[in-house]
Amino acid sequence: MKLFTPFNVDENFVSDALFGTTVFGNDNIVVFPGFCDVHVHFREPGFSYKETVRTGSLSAANGGYTDVCTMPNLKPAPDTRENIEVQLDIIKNDAKIGVYPLGTITKGQNGAEVADFEEMKDLAIAFSDDGRGVQNDEVMALAMQKARELDKIIVAHCEVNDLLNGGYIHDGEFCRENGMKGISSESEWAQVKRDIELVKKIGCKYHVCHISTKETVELIRQAKRDGVDITCETGPHYLVLNDMQIKDEGRFKMNPPIRSEEDRLALIEGIKDGTIDMIATDHAPHSKEEKSKGLSGSNMGVVGLETAFAVMYTHLVKTGEITLEKLIELLAHNPRKRFGIELGESYTVFDLGEKFTVDPEKFLSMGRATPFEGEELYAKCLLTVKDGKIVTLYGKEA
């Protein structure tokens, strides 16, 4: 067994937990600091038929995550102190790992009026209207001013509604060959460009969700050179898939969509040179029915917590694109540093040599839609510990 980075782990505890597994002397079994995902959807309150805090947090642990930040696409939306407390009560009772909710940028996520950040500042880890880009420049500017005053992060889902034109996949070769409606790259990068200009004027902490285009990578790269306080994330599916690999199935539909090979390669370069700070799953469960209507009719969103590390390890580390050290930086260290989430006595254990086939029916998440269904991957999560307590063991709740 190897400890990947210096942090406190009781090796006897790990050995006892993995009783029956050859631990010591097996270099494939590695202990990592618990991963941290700053972009997940646990659907509760309001949509517990898709996922609950309990199932979502178990799913996260089963993928090696010990802390996550939950997006505010909920009912009621966490746009007031009262509403975010509803979510926090559920988290207190049901969460198996650290769960940190984001408050909304605008009331009801309607984009018209900035929510009361002041009353939520000690409860919300950051503020986002994820799922909806803030269309009004003045509203976003005011939100950034309030965030700066409170030293909070604006977490932006960047999307220009006027450029969507009813699209549901990337406006690229697959889209044209199959007569489908495309989502332009500009719908993403144009709003990133606007927000960067606002941050330059206002000076708040700014984080861009799930970037997917080569233009966005370059805009953020230049913004960092200019000294803008900006970070960003991308997702596993954007790093390993392109639009010519998708099928007319709901499990390939997410927002933003899987883009072109040129975009994918630009994201890889952004990972390598530090433009992209972290990998987040945008874990977004839906019911089987909601994901059974092909690309045109299915809801946007796929699950990813239980496959993220294995996908990245198999496609990026084993192929030599990035080092294992870099992957852990993206999954564990950088998210915690940016969002101020402490590690504590939390870690996860993987067998890097164990191959497995992705079977959504074995997920602890209620969601089943993954673009990696049926794929053979390396790196199986054996054990996840949050603050000294085993959460999952061999793919099951401990």
C-alpha cells in the first residue's frame, strides 16, 4: 500500500478495513486524500425522486469524494436564509460526507433580482444560478459587488440564451450529419468574456462552471495572465469524449454538450498548463423516464461521481497525458484551496490495477445515465473515510 501524498492515515485502520485484501506490499493499492467536487446536484429538497442527499453523498463516497458543493437547482431554491436552512437540515440528518450548499445569485434563479447574500453569507459556500446564465449585465455586476464585499465566490454557469436557438447538442459535425439542433460554442464563451470584463472592473472572486470550448480556455488563460481572480472547472466527459462519439441516447445529453475533438484537445492543454484548475463532475441525476427520450427529448444531465477518478486515471494518467500527481491536484487539492474546504481525517483507497466494467445498476446514486456505461476502466474505489469514519467499503455503504 502506498500513501500518495503526506497526510495522516492510520495504516492499521486501513488494513483492518480491507481485511482479506493484500494491502501492504501491493503498489496498486493507493491511499489518496479525499476528493472534493465543487459542482454536484443532489436534488433535495424538491426533486428527491431523482436523488437525495443520502444517496448522492453515498454515491460521492463510492467514487472517493469526501466533500462536495451542491448546486441550487432546488425547490425551494436556496435564495433566502429560510430556504437554505431547509436544505441544511436535510444535510445535517442525511449526509454521509461533507456537503456544502451554494445559494442562488438571483431570487428564484430568475435572473432579475439579486438574492440577499448578506443573510446567507454564513450558510452558503458560494453563489450560483447554475443551470441558468445571468443574462442581465447590471444584475451580474451588482451580484459581483455584493460577493466582493462579503469575500464570497460567484460561480457562473455561462450561457447566452439568445444564442441557444433550441439546440441540445454541440453545433458540430454530428449535429449536421444527423439533422439535429446545435448549441453554439459562442453561447458559452461570449458570457465568459462578458463576466471577465466585469470582474476586471469589480474585483470579486469568480469561478466558471464546466467549461467546454477552446475559446473559453483561451479567454480564461489570458484573464489569468492579466491578474484576474478567476478559476474554472471542466468535467471528465469533456476531457475524454468528442461529439463524433456520442449516440442518440439520453446518457449523452448534458449542458454544455460534449464538444468537438479540437475543443477536447484544448481542454487537455488547459489542464496541463494550469488554466483549468479542477475537475468537477456536474453530477446531475434524473429519472429513467427523463433520460429515455433520446438526445432531443431527454433532460440535460448525467451522473459522474462514481466513475470520475477511474475515467481520468484510465484515459489521462495511464495514457501519459498527465501525471497521477496532477490528477490529485485537480480532484482534491485545488478545489479545497479555492473554496476553503478542509480535508480533515478524510481519505480514500483505490486499487489502481483492478479493472471493472461500468454498470450503472451498481451505482449508489439513484441516477443511471452515464456516457461511460459498458466501458472497461481501471482503478476501483475500495474504501472511503470521512473524518475517521468509514462511509463506503467495496462499493457498498459501510
